[in-house]
Amino acid sequence: MCVLVTRGYPITIDTNKRVEAALISMGTSHIGGYIRALKPLDLYGCIAADKMNLGQWLQNAQHKITYNPLLKRNEDLYQINVSRWVTFERVLEQEE
């Protein structure tokens, strides 16, 4: 599994072959993070971005995004971290 991360700049995908990755483009720039697909996108993984910006994707093409279940835990687990980057993860001490 490949994880590609930018802090507020675009990630450009320029292939029509399957991409197995988590594409994360979120952050601090004035541009805002987004994914740019120059060819029909076949993604097996996930996208986390400040905005979708579909105008930057190849038009009149069929794009396919399939969520990779390896990215999900078997059990719910959440916690909160306070830092420049905020994440949320819930921790359960007992079954709900």
C-alpha cells in the first residue's frame, strides 16, 4: 500500500493503470489540497483532500474509485490529538 501525502498542494495522477494508494492532499497552502486526474482514474485505496476540484479531472471519462478495506480497522477505535494537525480517533473501553 502506497500512501502519498501533500500539505495543501495537488497530487497529479497521469496514468490509466490501476493506482493502489491512499491519496492525501490536505494542508496549509493557499491553494488547498486536491487530486488531479489527467487520464481516467482507477484508484483502489482512498482520497482525503481539502476539495475534490473535479474540474482538474479528465472530462468525459469514467473514473473509478474503490475503497480498500485494509484501510479500516476491525474494531472502532477513536482518540483526539491536539496539535497543528488535528486527528480524531475514538477509543472504546467496552463494547457498544
